Amino acid sequence: MELGSEFALDVLQLRETSDTVFAYLKEFHALYTDSGRSALRLLSDALAGAKILAPDYICRSVTDVLSETCTVIDYPVSRRFLADLDQLEELIQKHSAHVLYFMHYFGALQPEETRRRVAEWKETYGLTVIEDTTHSLFTAKKTVGDYCIASLRKWFPIPDGGVLYMDMEQRAAFMGGNAGQKPKEGLKQKPVSRKVQAMMLKHLFLTEGLDCNARYREMFAKEEEALNVQKGVYGISVLSRLLLSHFPVASMCKRRRDNAALLRAGLKRLGYQEAVETESSEVLLALPVYVPKRNALRQRLAEQKVYCAVHWPLERPSAAGEAGWMENHIISLPIDQRYGEKEMGYLLKCLEESQKYGTGVERFGSL
């Protein structure tokens, strides 16, 4: 059994459905891109010259893209991924910030009070809000965002995919910000054949035992490296559009909720400390926990073929204090739609066994 890491692709399991992500976002003006980075680059070009307040705990790819055209100013978030609202308002005033980058971590929505204050700041300070819904897309399409950004390839077995979407009335402002340039569905596409090959090889490894594990992992790594240095903006591939028309949203959400509930119950029994407070109705990208020896636990799980992501290696000068502590202690446990009760049981068994090696539980007190 193998859990986590990149999606495999089994084309024989595809079934037509009307419950697609395209239907889910039909009320918005949506621009589908090859990645969340391309979607963000489209938007950052429209906001060129702006001062953007962004959380200090965020993927470096976000700040790298924003920094190409805008000035990025960090604001701190706590170990529960919450901003100090009074401090954040002071930063808005101090820097005369034009834009707020707003994120719901792991799919758990920011508290109602936070959303209410942000909505007030839009009126008081004329803030534009970029709402990063990569983690929260299926918990809520949007809350207070003027523009929403999401990476679809984090949710579905597709070789590429991201989206920039906004209310229809916001479309005019976006087009104006692009100085007459009209981004459209016809954005140039890039080849995805190598990523597809890697996904299919992984499927053959998992189902047929084909000796290709090292090969597809190498291919996935090279594709991610290529994305890290990509500067252009590309549209979503025809293949990913086709695949997305075969993945029902409702059943995906239900499976993730069920898996999160199973895992959450087991984590409580074992004494693991969840990193974010979530509701049973929320649809999580992954389930994060804080552990004292994160790297050792991650290695131990990998030896048992459980591959857990780290959100994120910050690699920025600001990665100190709370953000640095979080990066060193957090691990994201897989709960996605590939898995069910059997796989969650296996994951919990691996976590329980890891405690024998000193890589498990240690309470950190109040977060």
C-alpha cells in the first residue's frame, strides 16, 4: 500500500458527470490556467505596482510571483494560522497597502470575525482582496475575495490546472487593470505528455507491480522543477479539461470529509495535536498535525510508503519566529479521495508505530 505523493492516472475509470468543477464555478468569470502560479501571474500583472500584504507563512512560489510586479509586505500568522487583526490593520495603514492576500489554510475557513473585519477594510481603505482558495475551494468558493486563485492539480489527477475567478461585475475592473489585454481561454498551452506518462506509470506500479517507481518519481520531480522556473502564463491543457469533466465534485468532497473524520478520531486517540481547528463540514486539502521531530517522522512514514507533504519549506528571511517554528513542526497527512477506511487505518497504524521511535507525540501546550 502506498499513500500520498502525486496522483496516478487510470483512464479506464473515467465516467462522464455533470457535477464538475466547471459547473461548480459557473457563476464566476473563470480563467483556467496550467497552474495556480499562472493564474496568480495573470492577476499580479493587472495589479502591477501595488503594495500587497501577504501572510508570512505561505508557499514561496506565491511571493515569488507577486514580487515580480508588486511590493510584498509580510504579516504574521499564529500557529493556528490566524492573523492579529489589530496588527494587520496597523500594517495596512503604515504601508498604505493596496492589496491583501487572504488565505484559508488546509480548507478551514478563517473565523467569521476575521472575514467581517476584512470586508470592512475593503470599504475603509479601498483594499483589493486576493483570496487564495487553493486549500479551501470546496469548503467555500469565496468569502471576501475580489479575486480568487486556486490550483486544481492539488485536488484532482490532472497533469496541469489552475484557475483565476471573480464575480461577473469584477471582470470589468480586471480587464481594465490589464491595460486592454484580454486574457482568455485561448492562452497558449504547454506540453503535458511527460506528466501524463509519469501519472500512468505510477498507476501501473500501484496496480500491476511494474518496476517503474524510481522512473516516475524522477519524472514528477523534473516536471515540478520546470514549473518552479517557469515565467510564462499558460492555459490549461485540453487533456486536463477533458479529465476534469469526468471527476464528480460531490463524491470527492464526501470522501475527503469521511477520511478526515476517521483520521481525526484516530489522532485524538493517539494524542497527536492537530495544527488547525476544522469543522466536519469543511473539505480539507490535507490534515496537518504538529510533531516534535517532523523530519524524522516524515522519513519513518516514507519507509512505510506513506508520503506526506510539508506546507511549506519557507526558505525566506522572514521564516523566523512563529512561521519558522511552524515550518519545522508541521506535517500534512493525506486524506484525499484516492483513499478510504482501509487506507486511513493503515496511516493511523503507521503513526502509532512511529511513536516507538520517538517521532510521535509531544504536546506543545496552548497553540
